[in-house]
Amino acid sequence: MDCRHLAPGIILLFVKLTGTSLFLVFMPGIFPHGNVSFVHEDNWTVLHTTESLPKVTTNIPVRTTASTTQKAPAAPLPLKWEGYQGSLYWFSETMEIWSGSRIRCKQQNSDLVIIRDKNELEFIFNKTISLEYFIGLSYSEDDRKWEWTDQTELQKNLFTMKQTEVGNECASVMAREVRQTSCFQESHWICKKL
Ligand SMILES: *[C@@H]1O[C@H](CO)[C@@H](O)[C@H](O)[C@H]1NC(C)=O
Ligand SMILES: *[C@@H]1O[C@H](CO)[C@@H](O)[C@H](O)[C@H]1NC(C)=O
């Protein structure tokens, strides 16, 4: 590149810059109301700052609230115990095999429900119309009979068990029936507080 052609350009640029600087320095003197433009700029700066600061502070509580709400479902939901004739019952929302459901009851200081009379049976039938629930009744291989979890024998006149496949050694209720169910099939269950 030819420096002799570039030099005049640089000089011209220098003159222009000097001229602009001098103009800016003396502008308030040239235009008496020139100050106004700087005030405008200050006000704009102040406004810009105050606008963005609250944004930051409001965003933080919003994020905190959001993360708290997201964490909430992870905490175990309180169990809904339902009272009937002085006893408390829990109709599970999840499913387990019979032995697993019994453990879940024991963790809540209860056991799978033992149905003592017709009133209690009616209460349970009313609550188990469309879903199957395990109860505390199973077939004892040793005693060769159906027994409640407290080893008491099943009263003959309380209900007739619906017989299903051979080898189903646990009992469940559904659709106003007590039925023989596989102990290893997952089902809902009913706990009763002792
Ligand atoms: C700039 O701010 C000052 C002080 O708050 C105010 O008196 C003035 O009116 C503002 N000027 C403009 C152009 O907003
Ligand atoms: C069962 O349901 C029937 C019909 O809704 C009702 O009349 C009865 O009182 C209920 N019984 C119990 C024990 O909840």
C-alpha cells in the first residue's frame, strides 16, 4: 500500500477528531441549553438502573418459590386415614404384593384389615367398588384353613369367598365380593389401626 496516499487521510481524520472534541468541550458555551441533553442522559441512566435492580430482586424470590413448590411433591404425602365405628382405615393409592402391603401397614403401626362384623364389611364394600384391595386374610398351609393375620379363624356366616384359580392363597375385596387372589399379584390394600 502507498503511504503517500494514506497520510492525507490520517491527517484529515486527526483534524476531524480534534474539531469534534473542541466542539463537545465548548458546546455548553455555544448552546446555552446544551446542559439539558446531559441531564436527560443522567435521568435515563438513573431510570435504567432502577428498572433493572428490582428485576433482579424480584426474580430471586420467584425462583425460590418455584424450587420450593417443585420439592414439595417429593416429600411423602400424609396418609388419609378414614374413621368408621371408632377404628381408622387407610385405603392405599399405590399397589404392592400381599406381604409387601402388610409391611406398609406395619410401618404405620397398623395391619391389613381384619373384618369383624357385617357393618365393617359393608363399610369396606362401599369403599372398594372399582379397585381391588388386599385384606388381612390368607390361607394357612399348616392349619389347612383361611385365617386372619391374628390367627383367628374366618367366621362362616360373614361372607362367602369367591373362589378363583387354585393356589390363590390371599384374599382381596372388590365389587362387593371377597375373593381369593394370588399373594404375588400387586394390588391396593386396606390397613386398620390397632
Ligand atoms: C431529570 O431529573 C430531575 C430530578 O429528578 C427532574 O427534576 C427533571 O425534570 C428530569 N428531567 C427530565 C428531562 O426528565
Ligand atoms: C354403604 O352405602 C350405602 C349406599 O350408599 C349406604 O346407604 C350405607 O349407609 C353405606 N354403609 C356404610 C357402612 O358405609
